[in-house]
Amino acid sequence: MPLTVNGATVPLPDDPRVSLLDLLRDTLHLSGTKIGCNQGACGACTVLVDGERIVSCLALAVQYDGRAVTTIEGIADGETLHPLQAAFIEHDGFQCGYCTPGQICSAIGMAAELGRGMPSHVTGDLAATVVLDADELRERMSGNLCRCGAHNGIVAAILDVYGPAKVDQEVAA
Amino acid sequence: MTPFAFTRAAATDEALRLAAAPAARYLGGGTNLVDLMRETVERPATLVDVTALSTAIEPEDGGLRIGAGVRNAALAAHPAVRRDYPVLARALLAGASAQIRNMATVGGNLLQRTRCTYFYDVEGSRCNKRVPGAGCDARDGFNRIHAILGASQACVATHPSDMAVALAALDATVHCTTAQGTRTLPLVDLHRLPGDHPEIETVLEPGELITHVTLPALPDGTRSTYRKVRDRASYAFALVSVGAALRVEDGRIADVRLALGGVAHRPWRATQAEAALRGLPATRASFEAAAAAELAAAVPLRDNGFKIELARRTITAVLAELSGVDA
Ligand SMILES: Cc1cc2nc3c(=O)[nH]c(=O)nc-3n(C[C@H](O)[C@H](O)[C@H](O)COP(=O)(O)OP(=O)(O)OC[C@H]3O[C@@H](n4cnc5c(N)ncnc54)[C@H](O)[C@@H]3O)c2cc1C
Ligand code: SF4
Ligand code: FES
Ligand code: FES
């Protein structure tokens, strides 16, 4: 199985130094994924690999041979926005927009984790079913910084789509 | 980044063979090694991706066997870890970000290198760990995040892992392999104190592969937890952390295992405090005295004296929480 990006097969770079982030932006010209710190500290480069969120700046592209990468360019359904994209617009979940692709990919990965019952640092009872309140959400999204401070809108947008009763933990992924 | 060859091992013997190449290094998630390579702190000639090896979490001898390739997120989410080893689940969940926990492996987490900023600063700083004999700019520099226990004239760095602190408290065993055979090590013996050779961080031989970690069962009635104190509420390394497992019987401390993070060059098993606690009544006074016993040997640097008081209070608070004594 080859590496795919948003469903399309992509050849691996010849030089193993090429990060997944650089492959996306420089080779594939998918510039939706942003580069911030380039050291794992900001989340701007977050993408989904087989549905799990990772930071693409600390990933060597060659490590991801055979995996399915999804970027912000791949989450809408044709002309129909992903519900989170619509919610970010509705709730002013951004100012400059630089962190937004990473925030949205990260939130999609977070929802899958919630669906699997993944606890977080602020979860009181590690055995209980998690309810995504604002505290849980802020902790789970702490890997994505926003320098504009659009956090209130970001939290509102994500809660709108994945908040209590929105993610069925028994059924989801 | 210096050029390197990328290889991938499908089996342990293949990994050992590939790692026999000059300047070869194993690659887990890459979240520490790729960063250090980009900064040219690390310059391996060959990487051997070992993430396909030992990715299972299985019950063993009443305890747990954890493959070195298990991702940090998967370990934290595992039902047996959440139920039987909350200290480990909580330590993992307190580390890094969700994205990084999805990438990071158990083997890589154990062998991640210090976050001393001078260590990272290839162009501008002297560092004995990076260049043996060069000097240590942290010792008289900005050393707020540095060690208070077990440091040396040559190096005052700390080990940054949260997971390793929990594993130290849990009496974990590390299983390793070389071409010569396999061996096991108590986790608390894996990392070295810096001494005169801070560049040698563990007792592993070059090319030695960590295959898995095992945890013994905790006695019935043991409670465990992890508390991490940091500069912000999430996504920051520990200033001080405490991993503890405690069993109280008839109001007395029947069993206690205590380890500290953010204070030393290795996860610090607090044996002095443990010895002071066994058999004592589970009271605040006992906990405070034990913390003081452990920290008697602490030596502050210019900027990190606060860690001694912080460690004292955090140890006391964690033991109080586990024993149900009013904190
Ligand atoms: C922004 C940021 C924040 C972070 N915050 C925290 C935090 O709060 N707490 C915390 O604990 N950590 C934190 N980390 C560190 C993170 O936990 C480590 O980078 C990660 O655990 C390393 O695992 P890895 O699999 O990616 O290792 P890699 O980077 O792949 O490897 C690390 C080292 O381990 C060696 N290695 C890997 N596997 C094996 C094996 N099986 N046998 C022998 N050697 C092996 C490699 O050769 C390398 O030397 C943070 C990292 C970043 C980037
Ligand atoms: S404390 Fe250790 S790692 Fe930091 S500069 Fe000194 S020698 Fe280097
Ligand atoms: S650019 Fe990858 S985390 Fe900042
Ligand atoms: S909207 Fe500008 S960084 Fe988040």
C-alpha cells in the first residue's frame, strides 16, 4: 500500500529528510497545512493519519509509507463544508486563520478519540464515559495554539459540533 | 539536517543487524530524534524504524507486558492501565499534546533527551552533554528548569519524561536485546546520573534495543496517581512531578512507592522517603517528614531553589490525596 494524501497516491520523497509537512506544502503544494514552530510545539501542522491526529513537522514522510493522510484540503465533501468548517465560520473561530487548518484537523482527531473513550489529563474518573465540556475540550485541544486568541470562538465551534450528546461513544469509531 | 539512510525493521534480529551500521540509531515516533536531528544536535548516518516491532499490550504474570513500539496514547487508553495503574495513565496523559502522544512510543519516551535549552543551542552554548569537555552553560546560567538532586559539576540537566516517573514508581522492568542476547534491567537502573560523563545517559550499549517493559501487579488495595506541576495548565514539561502508589492498612502505611520527575538526570525513585514512611501512621506529619528526608540532599542552583519547596509540597499533597488524609 502506498502513501496516500486525501485519497491520491503520492510517491515517497527520495530524500528521507523531507518531513511530511514539507512534502505536503512544497512538493504537493497543499499549503492549507501550516508551518509554525517546526518543532512540535504549536499544532499548526496537524494532519490526520488513518484518522489519528499528528504533527506533520516532526514526521519524516518516509515513516508514513502505506498510511492514509488527510489534510484540511481533504475534509470537505465536494463543495459542502465539513460541519466543523461551517461551525468555525458561524462562531468566528479564527482571526488571521493561520492556526485554523490545524485546529480543525485536530478537533476531528479529538472526536475520534472521544468516540473510543480516550480519557484526558482533566478526566476525573479514568473508567467513566467522558463528557466533552469546555474543560475537557481545552485540555484535549491544548496541542493547538492560537496566537490571535480566537479561543472562545474555537471552543464554541467545536462544542457546537462535538459537544455533549453530539458524539455517541458507543457507536463512533 | 545531516543526510542519513532510512531503513525499517520488520523483526528484532533485522533491527539489530541494521543498527550495526556506523552511527545508526533506532527511530520510534521521531518526536524527539527528528527534532534533535533538525537542530543538528544528533547526526545519525542511518535510522532504523522500529515502530513495527512489539506493539502489543498483554497481561503477563498478573501484571502487564508493554511493547516498546506501543504509542503513548494507546497505552494511556488501555483499559488495564486505566484500571490497575492510574499513575501510568495519568503520567502519559500529562505529557506533551494529544498529537505527540499519538506518535511517541514507549521506547522513545524512555530514551528522549533533556530539554535543557543549552543542549539544543548548537551555535551558541557550551554543553558537556553535546560536546564532552566543552563546559556547561547551564550551571551558572538560566537554570530554573534544572536539577536539584544527583547533579554534577559537569551537568545539571533533568530527564523530561513523565511516563518514566510512573514506571519508576511501579517497579517496572526494561527488557533489552543485543546480538549477544537479551537482558532485563530495573527501570530505575536504566538512566545514569551525569557524573563526569553526562553524554552517557543510560546503561544501554550502542545498538541495544529496548523490546518491551513489564509491570508487576500492584498488591490489592494499592492506590496510585501522578501529579505534575508546570508553568501552564497543559502542554508543558514538568517543573516537578510526583508518581506514587500507596497502600494503607489500619491507618498505617503498609506499602509506598514514590518517584519524582523534573528534579534529576533520571526519574528519581524517592527511596529515603519510602524508608521513612513504611509502618508510620498515614498522617500529614509523616508525609512531610518523609518529603524532608528525601529532599535533605537537594542542592539548589541560581534559579531553581523553588523546586525544593515545590517538591516537598507536591509529595505531601499526593500522599495525602492517596491516603484520604485532608490535604
Ligand atoms: C512540544 C513537545 C512537548 C513535549 N512535552 C512532553 C511532556 O510534557 N512530557 C513528556 O514526558 N514528554 C514530552 N515530550 C517528549 C515526548 O514525550 C518524546 O519526544 C517522545 O516520548 C519520544 O518518543 P518517540 O517514539 O517519538 O522517540 P524518538 O524521537 O523516535 O526516539 C527517541 C530516542 O529513543 C531511541 N529509541 C526509540 N525507540 C527505541 C527502542 N525500542 N530501543 C532503543 N532505543 C530506542 C531513539 O534512538 C532516540 O534516541 C514533548 C515533546 C514535544 C515535541
Ligand atoms: S546542564 Fe547538561 S545538558 Fe544542559 S548545558 Fe549543562 S551539560 Fe549541557
Ligand atoms: S509546525 Fe508542527 S507543531 Fe508547530
Ligand atoms: S486565528 Fe490567528 S493564530 Fe489562530
